[in-house]
Amino acid sequence: MRFKTKLYAGFGIVLAMLLLLSGLGSVLLGDMNGTMKRIVNDNFVGVKLVTSIRGEVNTIGRELNALLLNLDTAGIQSHKQPILESRSRIERYWEQLLSLSTAPGDTEALARLSAYYVEYSRGVDRLIQLAEDGNRSGALTAYYDSVQPTSTALFETIRTFSAVYEDDMEKAIASYESVYRSTLYMLTGFVVLLVAISASVAGWVLRSVGGSLGEVANVMKGVTFDDTSRLPRIEVRVDDEIGNIARAYNQMAAALEKHALDVLHYQAKLEDYARHKARLADMSAKLQGVHDVYALGSLFVNEIAPMAGAGYAVLYQVDSEDGVASGMNKLAAYADDGEDVGSGEAKPGVGLVAQCARENKRILLDRVPGSHIRVRSGLGSSEPAHLLLLPVSFEGKAIAVLELASFSPFDPSKLDMLEEMNALLGTALDSVSAYAKIRKLLTESQLFSEELQAQSEELQLQQEELRALNEQLEVQYKHADRKNKELELVRQALEETNRRVVQSSRYKTEFLANVSHELRTPLNSLLLLAQLLAENKEGNLTPKQKEYVRTIYGSGADLLNRINDILDLSKIEAGKMELVRETVTPAGLADFAKSRFWALASRKGLEFRIDVRAGEENAVIETDVRKLEQIVGNLLSNAIKFTESGTVTLSIGIEPASPEPPAGGGESPRGGTLRVTVADTGIGVPAEKRDAIFEPFRQADGTTSRKYGGTGLGLSISRELVVLLGGTIALESEEGKGSAFTVAVPLMTGATDEAEAIGTDARYESAAAAETSRSGADAADAAERLSGRKILLVDDDMRNIFALTGVLESFGTNVIFAENGLEALELLERNTDTDLVLMDIMMPKMDGYEAIRTIRASDAPYRQLPIIALTAKAMKHDKEKCIEAGANDYISKPIQFDQLVSLLKVWLHR
């Protein structure tokens, strides 16, 4: 039987006896606990409650006596309250007493007690009632005839009932003591029996285990640690815990024997390490004092080859120029047989030697081909099968490479030693190389000192010459210093002039912006009202009045064109005009010219011809289309204006890119050249005035009696736009016979800095343009879309409000207006059904920018309303500020009727 089983059996018996003892003790203790609970919960509590009731009855008696002695109203009330409180407590005690478990005899006593208490309570109530009624004699009679006798009987019943509870409690205590003695005797017997059984089990287990442990102890006593390579073993006879101990001992003995062998092995390694360090010290001593790299290399390979067991060895040094390896130079060889073992040099980056130097890592090759190298002796030659290349490093950089060949594999334990040897060689080789350089420098310095001695004599002569030159230079220096001061004064004057020019340009820009606003604002109402009158929806204008209205509208439009010309010229001069990359065809450009100028030429009786080169009608032209159209429009407008009779011809063609560079140098256009010619049979331009007509505000006829009107900006703007597009404009003219303006514009073929689509018109192109060109909706369609919509118009100029209100109400819209941003916000709060806001920018109190930002930043429902900015300023940054402030779109003043309607249709539809 296993030792574990014996222990389980013995302790199982003891545990069973303990469980039996615990169960019996629990039963007996439960009976004792029940008896004690009955004593405490029933008898003791019952006695306590009966005693409390008796105390409360005594209290009622005392209060009744006091009440009979003091029968005034205050006295009755002062004693009645304690009586009622005592009766309340008696009723609470009575309920608790009834909840206790009682014997049948107790029930009969409780009934008598209840009857007496009820009768006693009635007597007390009757006595108190008589006292409150002022009947002193009646109250005394009730006390002596009813309350006092009933009280005596009640006290007697309480004493009897209390005696019953006390008797039951004494009996319960006697029963508890009897159970306690029985339990004590029984538990003592069980403990004695448990001790006896436990002693028997322990003796049985000890006798069965002692023999096996004795044998194990005898074997262990025979162990000696003088020689742990041979230790005795324990014979395992039983398969129990003692057997496991024996097996564990045997395993420990085997481990100790292995440890002893390992110690011997480590001692051998330590001896090898000591020899290794001795060899390093010996090699270090031998390398010291050698000052020639070849002698150093020969000494090293002669020592290291036998030490590594190599049949041959070669040492290469890395040649470097300015820190860059330029080649490998052989310093020494081992086992040289006259055929010069190893190549004399190696190219940088070629072969294993160069690879080892470049990577600064060890290279080990096995099974080297037989034709690679042969090691010779007096008896013959053989082919080594193993090749080892080791870098010789100094400060992390390979400065040499050691190549070894062996018949047998290289011992791994020697590789570390070889690398340490190479480290010694690296330090020594660097020292020797530095020593050689120093000696070379010393020799060169001696030569230089001799040359310097000769040159010093020459320098003395030259110093005399230089002294004379210095005197001359000093005079020149003073003259140059005076010139520098004069130049500094000129520079300061130029800076002041430049500052004034910049300030003047800023003033000019601000002036143009303000003038644009002040001119466009009245023009806005003028053109809108003229357009409304021209439509004559009521039909009450005569043809002559219609002609008047058209004349007013035409004059306003001409004035707007003059303002735009001035602004365009200002933008060009300020360098703020930018290009927009778009596409158009020659046919599209021809259609533009025809739609704009055919009717104008016909009214003057001129023949208007448009020639597009055959086959090029649909060729795609990539350039800034709007600026190209502006150039063509200016040229055609001038041609029609200065031609009284005859023909105006527009010619369009594309010249392919020439592979040859142009005659004037530079690069030819990569995408070809667009050539546009506008020819007329007009008055022509005199030769002396051909340059003047391209200047701003100049015409060929500049007198006060000139026949033709205009500002003289058309050709000036056209020339600047052509230059901006990278092209040229040329004039051929003969006075009295006509003129021909030819524009050559290179076509864009790729994204350039100048052709990025960031121009003002393209970047903020209104949605209305797409709507107008796409739908072409008539007035009936506009009225249907706009009818019933509520629009808030914000403008500080009542003329604009009047004009725009007339336009909008003609389409059935409901217009509300405000004269500044503050009023607009108040109207939006009151008119929550507003559909769209038309917001002027320059207004008092709160301008349009701030009003738009306030609307967008609010939490009100109108924060998402579409807002169209009405700006009279045409500068790029003004339009950018409208969009950045939160406007959905913008429209410039003066407002075009169709553009406004298209904008409203787009944003109200969304």
C-alpha cells in the first residue's frame, strides 16, 4: 500500500469520527439553543411585559389620585394626558404579549387579565368624564366603587400571570442544565475515543514508513563530496512516496555528476582563454616598435596563419583618398612560393576582398573550388577547401582585409581570437600609417622651409612695392568712401521715392474702389428703372418715349463700360490681373464676335466679315477665353467706330508650333499660336502716332474738336492683356485707307503658374451664369418660380430699394426692406417666412459683412437662408470677402436684370 493511501485511510477514520462528533454536538447544541430561546423569547419577555403593564396601571392610579385632588380644568387636563399615554403603552404591551407562544393555562389567565383591564378602563373613563363635568362626588364614588376594586383584582391577576411565567422559566432552566450535563459527558467520551483511534492510526503509518526511510538514510550517509563524479544509488523496491524519494535522489546524483563534468569542461575553457589572452599580449608586444606597414603586415601574417591553422594568408590594405576607398594594396603574404600568393591589388567594390572591406563584416566560405588556390610544399601541393576573410577595423572603419585559406574547417573558438588580433593590427596599422605620413610631412616641411626662405627674400622686395601701392590705395579708398556716402544718400532718396509710389498706388486703389462704389450705386437704380421702362409692360409709352428710355439705358451701359475699362487698367498696372484657363474653338470665338458686333456694323452700314481658316473651326484653343474675347471686342469696337464705310474683317487661324526656336531667341510656343486679325477700311493711323494710340487716354485725334468719342483705354488695355497672355499685338496701317491689328497669342498646353484658375470671375462664377445659358427661361417661367416668395432687401440707398422693389414685385414677390444690417436682423426675427436675403455691403451702423456673419453665427432658423451680396466694388478682394463672410453668391452693381432673375431662380429653387 502506498504511503499516501495509508495516510488517507488513517486520516479518513479520524475525519469520520470528527464528523460524527460534530453532527451529534450540533443536534445537542440545537436542543440547548431552543430551550434557551424559549426561556428568553417567551418566559423572560412575558414577565417583562406583564411587569411593564403593572407599572403603567400604577401610573394611571397615581394620576387618578392627583386628579381627584385637583378637579379644576387645568388640573384635569394635566393629569388626563399621562393617563391616556399610559393606556396607549398598555395596549402596545398587550399586543406583544398576545403574540408570544403560550400554553393553554396561559390563555385562560390572559382572558381574565383582559376582562379586568377592560372593566378597569371603563371605570377610568367614567371617572374622568364625571371630573370634567365638575361632579366631584360622583367622581369619588366611581373611584371607590368601581376603579379601586377593579384595580385590586387586576393587580392580583397580573401577579398570578407573572407567577405562571416565572414557574415556566424555572422549569426551562432546569431542563437546560440537564441537557448540558448529558452533552458534556457524551462529547468527553467521543474525544477520548478519537484520541485512541488517532494514536493507533499514527503508529500503524510510522511502522510501515520507518523501514523504507531508514534504507534511504543509510545510502545518503555514504555520499562524499570529495569526488562527485561517482555517487551511490538507491535501489527502488516499492512504488510509493519513498520510492519517489529514491528516484529523485538518483536523478540528483546524476545531475551532480554532470555538474562535475561541466566544471572540468569550463576549467579547460578558462585555460584556453588564458592562453588566448597571452597570445594577444604577445602579438601586441611584437607589433610595437614596427614603423613600416609592409614589415608590420609580414610580421602579423607570419604569426596569425599558424595560429589559425591556415595554409596560406594574404593581408590587403585599403587605399583611400579624402576618406573614400580607391583600391586595395597587398602588404604581405604567408606561404609565398614564388608565384606571388594573392593579387597585387584589388579594385574598389570588386571581389570578396573589396566586399569584406565595404561591409566591414567577416566572410566564411566552405567547399572552395579547386582552381581557386593551391598550397605548395616540398612534397607537393593541395587545394584548401575553406576560405576566411576578416576585416581589420579602426574606429568602426575597415582599413585592411586578412584572407586565410585552410584544409580543414576553421575552429569557431578561434574566430573571436582572430577578430581581436585584427583589432590589434588595426590600431598598429593606423599608428604606422600615421607615422609614415608624419615623416613624409616632415620631409616636405623641410623642403618648404627652404623654399620659404628664398621666397621671404622676394617678399621683402614685394613689401616695399606694396607699401607704395598701399599709399595709392588709401587715396583711392577715401575717394570710394566719399562715393559710397553719396550712393547711400541716393539710396535713401530712392527708398523715400519708392515709399511714396507705394503709398500713391494704395491711395489710387482705394480711390478707384470708392469711385467704383459711388458710380455703380446710382447706375444700378438708373439701369434697372430704364430696363423696366423699356419693357413697357403697361403699354403706356409712345415709340418716342421708348427710344428715350433705350437711349438712357445705352448711356448708362456706356458709362459702366468706361468704369470697367478704368478698373481693368488699374488691375493691370497693379499686377493683380490673373489668368483663368479655359477652352474655346475658333467657331465659338467667331460666334461671340458676330453676336456682339453684327448688329452694330449693320446700323452703320458696314459689311462685317468673319473668316475662320478652313479645317480649324472646331480646334480646341486653351487660353484665358474672357480676356481673349475682351481683346477682340476692343479691336472690333474701334474698327467699327473709326470706319465710316466699307468693310470690317475678323480673321482667325492657328499656326502650329515650330520645331525651330524663334529668331529672337527664347522658346517657341509648345501648343502653337492663335492669330487673330481685325482689319478695317477706316481712317487709318499716321505713322507718327502709332505708338501713342497704345498709351492710356490717348487717341490719334487728341484735339478738343475730335470727331470720335471714347476714353482712349481700349487699345491700352488690349495691349496689356495680350502681354499678360504671353503674346504680341502688331499694327499695319495707312492713313486714309484703313488699319489691321494682328494679335498672336501662344496656346496653353499645361498647368502654369499664370494659368491657374484663380481669377475673380472664374473662382466665384455665379450659379446664375450656368442657369441663364442652360435654361434660357422666359419671364413667365421666372414669374411662376418667384411668385409668392418673400425677399428681404437690405440697402441704404432708397433709389436702389425703389428700383429693385419694382423689378422683384413685377414677378409677384413680396419685398420687405431694411436700410442697414441692424434693421435687417430685426426684420428677420419678425418675418420667419423670409425665403432669401439681398444684402448690400457698404451701409451705416452695421455693414453687410458683419450682418452676414451675424446671421450665419446665430442659432435662429434664418441662419440657413440663402444670402446674395450686392456689391458696388468690383475689386477681387471685395468679392472674396463676401463669400468668406458667408454669402452664398454675389452680384455686382449695377445689377443686370436677367442676371438677378437667374440668381433668384437658382437659389430659391434650392
